[in-house]
Amino acid sequence: MISRKVMGFLTAVVALLLSQCAPQPAARSNSAPQQVELTVFAAGSLTEAFTELGTLFETQHPGVKVTFNFANSSTLLQQISQGAPADVFASAAASFVDKAVAQGLIAPDHVRIFARNRLVVILPKDNPANVQSLSQLTQPGLKLVLGAKEGPMGTYVEEFLNKASASQAFPPDFKEKVYANVVSYESTVKGVVNKVALKEADAGIVFLTDAQSAADKLQILAIPDNLNVAAVYPIAPLKASPNLAMAEKFVQFVLSEEGQTVLARYGFLPPNDD
Amino acid sequence: MQNELTQSRPYEGYANRTSRLIRRWRDSLWQALTLPMFAFIGIPIAAIFLGLTPETIWRSLQTPQAIQAIRLSALTSFITVSVSVILGTPVAYLLYRKRSRFQHLLDTLIDLPTVLPPAVAGVALLIAFGRATPIGQRLAELGIQLPFSTAAVVMAQTFVAAPLYIKSAALGFASVGCEIRRAAALDGANRWQIFRYIVLPMAWQSLVSGCMLTWSRAMGEFGATIIFAGNLPGRTQTMPLAIYIGLEVDLHTALSLSAILIIFSFTTLLMLKTVLNRHTDDTLVE
């Protein structure tokens, strides 16, 4: 009847209005060119360092507002490939930027390595399980917390465990026994740090930088170089960025001496130091 | 007003009929205002199913992680509902009788978990029952360690979801008129008999719908679980956790689990509205 026709007509109108919505954001950013908003998607482990870098960058470039989206690198990649409006992508592992390059989101020659990180074992300050060496990670009943196997941390931890199991210093079933002690695969590295700092877990494996962010509540057990991983942090502007020039400037700033000093203060290693 | 009077006359002229059509057209205009909300809620739900074929769902659900997650969600939510009924029914009865001096305080306390962000619930549980806390240490002496256990999942779900059952049950108890209870008491029924043979049968619909609400909420619990119980496949990784973690590797498994949760919740809520409401209508007719 009439009312149904009316509804049909209005549905069409609404659909039309909705379809008109899409191009509007572009028009908005054109109308105010002097106020640039730079959106940086960065790995969760960069939270403190990049927040400081962002503030510094803003003071050096008036009219630029840097906003961050900190999350697991794999989550960030998902969001970017689903069309999230990002200008810069800083990942905690090369594989995610490689995937973005493969998907045509990043130009391959724009990718730079800006920092390195290494794995450490963290223990609560009073070390309730009395862990003194890496081999004790297999001790029965130890409550171990790791980052999600699906994320970059999971891959790095597995690399470390593979190297350890293959070496003479550890039994060949080291990896299996360590995994058997896992009580939780936390979705973020910060989750691992918190569970250990709160003494819910006896040990965790995280990046050195994450351990330093809660240094007063933790003990750190080093992992030797020959077993450790080469965790590199790549950064790149995104092809689709409406502020490509400014995005490139931000990347250069992170690589600059000033940027590197800030990163070093948070425990990151320089990109090419062997 | 005048228009309505003219319209109700038996002899309608052509002009009248047209004006009626126009008016009805105008009156139904407001319904267009419902479209944005229906679209806003409907489109994301539909989008989950759009990228899925029954085969993809079926194949994704064969993965051990999905099977473990579904089994764990079913088990923990079932225990949560049972615990809510056993420990929540007396609370609901107390709240409905409104005898307690701290009535409003207790009522608000029970309401609190439903409005708190689940992350707050998770942190609170961790700070209260964690290993380093006094309660946690007492429990550890008894050999009980709650964090990272399936029991912790049930605790997180119960904390967040049990109030839904309690509130629903209290409303159900309140719908039983006090005349009926007094009449039963006059006939010599004791307090337990009144509850068992009068209040419970009359309030059962509210109890059942409360159970279903608690069940759906428990199935969907995420924030408190991931903070208090952690994430270990087979032990604490329920469906919502598997969806969140799985999103990072295998979009299809995450989407399939999401689809199952949506179908489950939709069916539960629909059942609540149709089956239970029909029953109410029947009772009214009788």
C-alpha cells in the first residue's frame, strides 16, 4: 500500500544520501590545508617512545597534529588493509610491513629500519619461583606468560626457543617443556608485563623495552646474543596517505639523531649496530 | 480532530479518500526515522555473514582451536547459569521481599556489575583473588589457584552475568501478588511451601528468561575473562577470546565463530520473546 511505497522511496533516499557521504572527508581536508593531522599506526611496544617523539615533532612543525593508534602490529596491519586512514605504519616486525608492501599499501623503497629490540625473561621483583637461569623455564609448575602465538612476539619467542632447543646448552625438548608451562597467551606485550608485575605469573618473555617500562616491579634475566632474535622495527609512509610529504618528514625525524636519542632512552637499540 | 470526524462518516467522497491517503502517507513518515537505526545495527550483523559460505564456516569450525573454544564457552556458561540460579535465587528473593534495612544499597550493589566496564570487573577480580592478594594466598595454602584457570573464567562470567538473572528473578517474584501469598498462609502453608508451590510456579517465566539473559551474557563475556583468566586455548580461551586473538591470523575462523555467537544470541533472545510471551498470553486468556 501507500505506506509501503513511501517506505521504499525513503529507503532509496537514505541509500542515496549514504552513498553521497563517502567523498566528503576528502573535501574537508582540502578546505583546511594548513592544519595537517598526521595519523601514525605504531606497535604497542612503541607507545612511550613514540608519544614523546610525536610531541617533539609537533613543536617543530606548527600546524601539525600527530595522533597515534597503538596496537598489536598484526591488528594494525588488519586495520590498514581494511582501509583505516593511516599516514605512517611503524611495526614491531618486518613481516607485517612486508605484507603491507605485498598488498600494495606501501612503496617498497620507502621502508626504513629505525630500531632493534631484543628478548628478555622477566620475573616478579621477589622472584617467587626462584628462577636463576633460562633452563629453569622448564621447571614443572612454573607459571609462564607469553605474547599471543599469532602476534610478532609469539614468532620471536618461538625463534628463541628453537635456537635454544637446537643448542648444546639446552635439552632438545626445551621448547616443548617451556610451552607446557604457559598459563596464558596474552593479547598484548603489556599484558605479559602486567601479569608478571602483579605476581600472577612467575615469568614472562618480552622485549627489553617493555621490561624497562616497569623496571621497578621486575627482575630481568638476559637471553644471550646467540639465542636472541633480531627484532627489527620498520617504518614507512603509506601510499594512500593524503599528507605523504609530512608522513615522510615524520619518518625522517624518527631516523634523525634526535629521534634516535629518544628511542635509545627507552631501551631501543640503533638500527645498524652489530 | 475535525478531519477524523469527517473521515468516520460512511459516505466518503473522492476528495476525502485522497486526503485520507495523504494523511496516512504523512502519518507513516515518522517510520522513516527508524531506518538509520535499523540499518546501523543490521548492516554490520549482515556483513559478518556476507563473507561466509556454509562450507567456510564448517571448515573453520573443524580447527582444534575453534572446537576447544566452543566447548569451553558451552561448559563455562552452563556452570555460570547453574551458579547464578543456586546462589542468585536467594538473593533475588531477599531483594523482592524488601525487608532488608540496606535494601537500596544491596540492590545497587547487584546492579553494579551490569554497568561497569568488563575490564574493571577483570581488574577487580584480579586484585581481589590474584595470587599475591591475601585471599589468593589463603586459597593457595588450600591448593587452589584461581588465575589462569577455567574456574576463573566462570568467576568472571558469573560476576558480570549473574545480576541479570537476579534482577529478572526478583521482578518475577514481585509479580506474585501478596494476596495470594496471604491466602496460602491462611490455609496453613508454611514459608517454604508458599515459595515452592505458589511463588516459584508463578514466577518461573522470569526465572527462565533471567537464565537465558545470563547465558547469552556469559557466552559473550570478553573483558573480564581476558584480564582475570588469561588466554590459553582449551583452558581459558572462550569463543570471544578466540575471535579477538584469531582476528590476527585467520579472519575466517574469527568470522565463523562470530557468526555462531550471533546465531546463538539471536535465537536465545527470539525464543525469550516468542515462547515466553506466548505463554504469558495463554495464562492471561485462561
